[in-house]
Amino acid sequence: MGLHAIDEAKRCLNCKKPRCREGCPIHTPIPQMIQMFLGGEMNEAAEMVFENNPLSVICSLVCDHEKQCEGHCVKGIKGEPVHISSIENYISDTCFDKMQLKKQPWNGGRIGVVGAGPAGITIAILMACRGYKVTIFEIREKIGGIMRYGIPEFRLPKSILDRYYKKMRELGILFRPNFALGGSTGVHDLLKDGYDAVFIGTGTWRPYRLNIPGETFGNVHYGINYLNNPDVYELGDRVIVIGAGNAAMDVARTAIRKGSRYVTVYSVTEVPAASPKEVEYAKIDGVQFEFLQTAIEIRDEGAVICDVEWTEDGQMVKHEETARLVPADTIIISISQGPQDRIVNRDKELQVDDRGLLKTDEKGETTMEGIFASGDVVTGAKTVVEAVRRSKMIADAMDEYIRSKK
């Protein structure tokens, strides 16, 4: 891996106007990182990258690089782009544990963070480094959110998240695991106890339904639930996956790895919503694909599938006259997910849109003063790097808000 990273780094042209940086949602200083790496300043490069993106180790593994940094690399115009993700991963992973984060003395402020997913972890690290006391409230037993409970081990080893937990503890960040805010305790209670601001980054964990007959049967599961803990599911040999996004690819590839022999993904479009790379990996793993088809009913024996087409104005039309029963042991529905409404039900000042997503202004503040939010609970299911990008902006807004109140 180290040799590969060095070889790839030497291919970098160190462009004066780096298109790779423009393609990165958080504008990672890629040429500078590579030149520091080649110049023997790997530790300094790692610190610079982490300061720009606290989840750099993770993003180097799970980002859609072919659409972002590597997809914009000038060398990719006539050949293969520089494998930037490998270089960033080598630098970030090698230096992460020994990296000494710069933390300001306590400034008297206290921050509550609800949810330990990508957005929550980013906010917690940034605010802790600025001198705030930070407590994270997490409904599950470990940190990571969608990164731990929604991305398979073969794409993101959970040991990386355990290392993040240790690094965050070194920063003095406190955790309250297995704690569901919105039950006996609400956001108002945190403000009463002296928290200067609260950040909500609870993600989207409520799976969207197809709303078809048979969806409650025992041979049906939702993708987000399956990825939470695949080992507790017995899928059988034949599995149908409804949906063709990146999460559906994770579902299908995981099912193959857990012993299912025939896994077929059904996509309502001609081109899957997942990244081409993820689709290619799924095909290599043995996943089959059917396009312009969807399920209209689920039975004990499998799923009733029909053809679909799209009108010029983007409306999907189901041709139920083409319906046929496709035998399967298990049907997994993976068509994205929305937010839980636990916190909103308790704290009525928090307003949501028609999709149940929290309403925020341009600075990330919700309709409740002092309460900020970002990540999937605001935007809907997006990527890790998008959560980091938005959370960096909101950390500045929270800091400004608290200082204005002092």
C-alpha cells in the first residue's frame, strides 16, 4: 500500500489550478498534501488534512472519488487519474493515532451534540478543539451512526471508528451512549442545564416503504435495518433487492458475503443511482441486475415484478400487465430513508418540512433558538463528506452564536 501511494504521488502534476481540489466538496488541499508527503513531511500533511476534514481517514475510503477529486484530475482526461484516495488514506491512517490535536483551553462554553454520526462527530471534534466542553448523546452503544451501522465492514472497518472514539476521549469529549433524547429528556432540558447550544445530527433511520401489498410479511426486510446487523438475518439462497442506490449495493454485496447464492437488484431506471464503481464491484461479487422493473406485490413465494417506463415529464408508469412472480426467499427494500420524529414530537418548537426533515436557516440554526442541525436529518440521506462540509460551516455559526450571547 505504501509503495502504491508513493508511485501514485509521483504521478501528480502539482497543477497550479488543481481541478482535483475543485472537485472535492470540502476542497482538500490535495497537491499540497502530496508534495508534503513526497518531501518527508507526512505528519504535517496528515495534520493539515485533518484540520480541513476531521473525517479524512473515513472519507478516503467511502467517498465517491470518481465523481469528486479523482474524477476531476487532469491526468484522467487521457488516461488514469492519480489515485488520490489511496494517498490520502495512507497519510491519514498512518498518522492518525499519533497525531496531537491542538485544543484551546476551556472557554467557559458547553455544547450538546445529539447523534454520533458523521455530522455529530465532526461538530464535536471542531468545538472541543475550540475550547468547548462537549457531551455527545447517542441512542446506540457505540459512535459512528450510519458509518458503523449502515456501511459494511468490507468498505469501512469498524476499528477505525473505535480509534476515533479514543481520539475524541483524548480531547475530553464525553459520551452518553444508549440515550434517546426526545424520550424522558428533551432539548429544552439541555438548555436548562446550561448548554450554550445544541447540535442535532441524528441522521435518517426510518426506512421508506414501497407501500405495496405484503410489505409486512416475514420474508421482507428494509436495507437500513439489515445493514445494522446482517448476522442476525437468515436470508436464504435467493434474495431480491428493491432499489439501486449505494445502500442497495451494500445490501446486495453483504448478502453475497453472508452466503446468499442468487442476489438480484431491481432498478426502476436504466442506470442505477449508485456510483458506477459500486455497481461494478457488485457485479464482480456476483450480483445480478434487472432494469426498468419494480415490485408491486410481495407474496410468501417471492415478489411480483412488473416493467416500468418514464414519461417525458419524469413520471414513472408501472405496466402491471407485465407482472410476474419472481421466486425468492427474502426481499430487501432499499429505497432510502427519512428521519425519526422522536425529538420533534417532544420539542414542538422544532419545525420540519413535508419530508419530516428539520428546517434550518443558512447558518444551520433550527426554528428553536440555540439549536443547530445538519447532516441527513436536514438534507435527507446524503454522503459522509457532505455532512462534514456542512458541519464545518455550522461549527463556525455555533461559535459565533455563543460568543454573541456572552
